[in-house]
Amino acid sequence: MRELTELTADIGSDLSPELISGERRGNWIRLRTITMVRWIAVVGQLAALLVADQYYHLDLAYGLCYMAVGVLVIANLVGAFVFPENRLLSESENAVMLLFDLLQLCFLLFLTGGLNNPFCILIVGPVTISAATLTIRSTLTLALVAIVLVLLILEFHLPLRTADGAILRIPDIFLLGNLAGITIAIVFSSIYSRRVVSEMASMAEALAATQLALAREQKLTDLGGVIAAAAHELGTPLATIKLTSAELMEELDDRPELYEDAALIREQANRCRDILQSMGRAGKDDLQLRRAPLLTLIEEAAEPHINRGKNLTFSEDITQTSQGEEPVVFRQPEIIHGLRNLIQNAVDFAREGVWIESDWTDDRITVRIMDDGLGYPPHVIGRLGNPFVRTRRTDAERRQRPGYEGMGLGLFIAKTLLERTGAELNFANGAENDGTQSNHLKKRGAIVEVSWPRDRIEAPTKSDFSAENPVNSP
């Protein structure tokens, strides 16, 4: 049971960076999606050519223009007939698709006035899609190709002519403005799109990891309840076996061969009782009742980390603000796993000791977890609780926790689970003591405070049940 519990506490550090990096988003796009977008582009390009011909009577190389649109149509038809619609494109296939779309669009712009064409801004589209779905290398390549093509069609293009032969063109200063605007749009939209999509993908992946952690904790809770119920239900038949075997031993005192068999039955019944008690001790009462005193819940959350070479100190009423008896709270898996991750983080980075304080008032319940380590890095303390926070580790940090390459996922899971129960989390660093406290508390490292509204996690007591059901009260 303990090994499974430690596994759930370490879920944030067990996930592979390759699995959650989001660098394989280019393999998530279906061919059908690209085909559908291309058909929309075909309709738009045909509509623009028809309006230019029938309404504005522009003198364009319509044969070449329709040929450029036809190439896009043929590409769509080939993709639809050769490959299945649900085919997932690879990274390289997606890059080739976007490059083809970019070349087709730029060729059409070359035939219709270059940057004098108001639709030249559409060049930004393929690069933005690449930034959102492909790797940085593919996006940089596509962006450079797009900028080069824009420079080429600025100088080399077929002019826009009216029916009477007049050339439609904008002043050079506006052409340069279009060039600068498109270039800036390519760079800005790529960075912006990639940043937003990466953030969304990372958050989705981190939430999935949170759900996995919660599911594992719930399974452990349910398993403990089953074990406790089994120990309770099997208690009566085991007691009967023990009683019967004891009576047989008294009656068979003069028959040694049968006496040994009866003694063996009694011994094995005692062994079954001990096994069930050891399996169900952790959950016999709390898991079935789904509630526990606050300090008991905190100790359960910290149990996997008690014997890891650091001194864990539990205390109550440190700030002299606690009022009344110790509150009894719901044994929610979110609370247990969230506190366990926070305690694990404190134990990992503590020098010698970790202090866990509980405090409560009439309105709030507070738990503070402190250690004597180096504290949180000042430049990331405002981002704690976000997933995949990577920082360059110092030599001292590597010596303190060798092999650790944390991504902030553990703190994110803890923060998400605890906030789901109504908690508020505050991260801070301690400071030197003024000398009024004992030496072992002289310096504090990282401090995390978890605070709940009392009515969100406090469980009703027996007196509350009696008050609500006076008929059933003794």
C-alpha cells in the first residue's frame, strides 16, 4: 500500500518531458482538416477572380490565375482519393502542405499585382498555422520562405490593369508599408500564436496529469475502504474459528496428533487476523467514515515522507489564533494528495527539517508547510503553481537534489487539487529570525500556506448529527 501511495506522490516527477512537451502537435492534424480549409480557400479565390472579372472588369491573366486555383483543386482531389480522410499527417507532411499553400498563394499574388493586391495579407496565414502546430524549426523555415517571397513579389509581379489599360498601383511608400506590415505580422503572429497554443497545450496536459493523480488517489482510498470492510466482515468468522479450535484443543488434549491440527487452525486464524489488521489499520475508521481530525489528515498526507532523512515536526496553535477544539474535516483525496505533494517538495529541498503547522479560527482552517532549505528562486516565485516552469539550476541546487529536473508539475497538481476544494495557496520565502525563536527555527526556507473557508472542508460531528436527528439521539 505504501509503495502505491509514494507512486502517486511522485507522479509530477515521473512524467517524461517528451510526453508533455507538446512538440508532437504536428502529428495531431488530420488530412481532412487541411482539405476542408483548402476548399474554403478555393471558393474564396474563385469568388475574388469572378468579382474582378465580372464586376470590376480588371485585365488579368485569368488563364494562369484559374490554373493556379486548379492546382489547389487537384491537390485536394488527389489527397481525398489517395489517402483516407482520417489520416493523421506527420510533421514533415504538414510542413510540405503549408509550404505548398504558401507557394500557390504567392504565385496567385504574382499574377494579380503583388503587394498592390489587398489580399496579400493572407501570406501570414500559413506561417501562423505552422507556429501553432509545427516545431520551431519548421516555423522558422516557413517564415523565412514567406519573407523572401514577399520581397520577390514586391519587385516582380504582373500589374493590375483596368479594362481601358490603366495600371492600378499604390504609392511606393504604401508598398513599403505593406512589406513592413506583412513581415512584422509574420513574426508577431507566429510568436503570439505559438505562445498561446503552447500554453493551452501545456495546461491541458498538466490537467490530464492532475486527473490521473486524483484518480490514483481515489483508487487508493477505495482500496483502503475495501480492506477495512473485509477486515470488519471477516472478524466474526475468524473469531468463531478461534473459539472452536480452542475448544477442540481442550477436548483433544489426550490425542497429540489431533491436538497439533487444532493448534495449527488456531495459529492460522490468528495470522489471518493480524494480516487483516495490518492491511486495514490505515483506513478502518477514517476511510469508512470519510472524515478525520485535521492533524490526523496532515500526518496521513506526510506519512510517505516521514522516514526520508529529514525531521518532520507537526504542531498546532502556533499563532495562538486557533479557537475551539481541533476541527474534523472530510478525507478528500484532493486534500491528501495536494498536501502530500507540497510536503514532498519541502522534504526534497530541506536541509534538515520541515515544519507543518495547523491553525484554525471560527471561519478558516490553515496549514503552513515550511522548510530550512534555500527557498523558492525569487525570479520564479510569482509563477509557482504554473505547469512546466523550468529554471536553470545552480551547482548548489544540483548537489542538494541530484538528478532532479523538475518542471513545476507537482506544485501545479497540488495547487489545482487544493483549489478544487476551495483552498487558497500563498507561496513565500522565510527570513532570518530575530533571535526570539529557538535555534532550529533560526532560518526558514520556502513557505506555503494553504487556507480553506472552514465550512468548505469541515465535516459534521456526532453532536451535529444528534442535533439534526433528535429522535435517534440517546
